[in-house]
Amino acid sequence: MTVMRDQVVKALAKLEVKGNEDGLIPAFGVLVNQLPSSFWNMFAERMMEAVPRERKGEMESALVNCAYECGYHTGWGIINSEEFKAVVMPMVTEGAKDVLRGAYAVFTAWGWAKSGIVQIREAERMVVRAVDYYEMDSGGSGNRAYMIRGVSSAFFELAYADAYPDGMDTYTCTQTLGVECGDKFGEFVVEPKS
Amino acid sequence: MLKVDFTFDDKTYRHAMNGHESVLHCHHYMSLTTKLAEDFADVGGVRILREVAEDSIRPLLDSYHQTHRVPTGDERLEVGREYYSVMGLGEMEISGDETGGQVKLHHSHVDEGWIKKWGKHDRFVNHFSCGFAAAVFAAAFDRPARSYLAKEKASIVIGDEMTVIAVTQA
């Protein structure tokens, strides 16, 4: 058996995610929030609009980095959480590859993207495709999936770079296709940083 | 009591809260987003964060008030307070009228998330909740966006017992 994404997604999506008596949602080792997806898209777009042309690249990197740092620490919390151990680990038979597949299933269950890994060359390269993701609705022109890029390189580092917390800054992710650009799916390629 | 219908679309795998698409994220992402806004203060990053919070929360409040026929300002402030907790943003106490009021946060995802990530800070960082508070007041009293100014007066992140936000007419 390997990790069955749809089975994991359905199991995790059933978990009720709602504030406790303090109005907080502690889960997966982090504090979770559930906000309108328009908040994240609108923020990214207005920040991109606010900077002059010569600083667009700087802003793009900053937006990707928010998700990257988040993905690295939260990803670690996810794969070491009780929820992950209960739902995903029983299906893991292929080591790091399967843990990575499981992390993407959680990624999907959180509503980030209906995504899956289509190619893994261990520690070298990963290709992820997403047929639906909230960032495709951002309204800007060109590839807009900053969050998926950041989280994808972080997850690959958790699987194949130096052990947490020393594996950062090892891989980078490029978006090669985007639904927001008219493609059938978004495609994300993770490779070592040159 | 706020009625919340959480749904998960089996086809797109997207979440929704009372019909509004939503997504789960964590305190790392919120803290880094807040810091990004501050790092780009020269292009209005903090203002943008507050306005985006106001503009993205407002539609949820307006549609709830309409769907459930919430008639009074006080009841509408209560809807905002409950939504804040349901979204995992913390525990809010809110009071006021159409001229403004006060928001107290006994717990705050933004402040406590920042502390969890980086420790205490020397200045206010809860720009998101200021935007949220502005949206709650504007929706409660049928005012357009930017009708209210929300400003932090105390904050958990700097060591105060609670975060206090004063809301005044713009």
C-alpha cells in the first residue's frame, strides 16, 4: 500500500476545525486559522500592485518566502503530528516518498490545492501538479501560485535535505504552468538551488 | 449563537464557511505575512494588510446579516465577535455604537502566533485584527469600507494582559 491521497483528504477534511474556548485552533503543532481565501489572494495582489516594476521580483520572492518558511515548520509539525500518525502513517510503505505524498494529501485537505506528486527523483527533483488551487483566482496576470511554490520546496527539504531544522535553503520551486494563465493545471518543479 | 456551515467540496477540494470559500493556514504564515507588510512599509504594506482584512471579512458579515436577518448593531457586533473565534483568531469582547467603540482580545492568533514564532515584540503587530474590527463596525452600522479607524492601544505581543483596539469614525 502507498499513501492514497483521496482517502487521506477525506479523513482529514472530516475533522472539525473550529476555534476552542479561547477562539484558537491548536493542531498539527501550530495555531491554525481559517480565513476567506480572498484574504490571501487580495493581499498578494495588492502588494504586487503597490511596488514599482523594478521591485516586483523582490515582492514575489517575499511572498514565496512567507509560504516557504511556513511550509518548512508547519510541514514538520504535520508529519510529526498525532493526526498524521493516525491517518497517513499506516499507509506509508515507501519511506520518504510516501511521507511526502502524505504531506501533499494534508496540503490538499487544508484547501490549498487539489494537488498531487507526478514525479519524484529522490533528493533530486519533484514535479507537482494541481488542477484546482485558490491562488488561481488571484486575478493578477502571469503565474500567481506563490504559496504552492514556497510550500513545495519546503516539503521536499523536509523529505530529502539535512534533518530538520538544518535543511533550509537547499531546494527551490519554479511554477512552469498555471490555470491562471490558461493551462489545464498548475505545474511546480522542485530542484536543488544552484 | 452564530450558525456556521462548514463544507468541503468533493470535486475541487475547497473549503467554505457559510458559502464563502476559505482556507486553513497557520500562525507561521500569518506572522510572516504581517512581517512582510511591515518590511514593505514604504509602499504602504501595513495599510494594505489592514484594508485587505477589512475587505475580505466584510462580505461574510454582510451576507450573514442578510441571510439571518440580524437587525441591530449590537447583534451584528456579536456576529463579528463569534466569527472571529470560529476562524481561530482568538477571543474577542466588543462594544460600541455607530460612533465607534472598543475591541478587547483576551486571546489572539496574531499576537500569540507572533510570540510563539519570534517571542515578544516592542510594537503592535495586530494589523489584521484592526482591519477585522473596522469590517465588523462598518457591517454592523451599514457604513462603507474605511468608515472606521481601528488602532491598537495595548497588545499581548508587547506584554500587556490583552490586546485593546479603539475604533473611531474615520
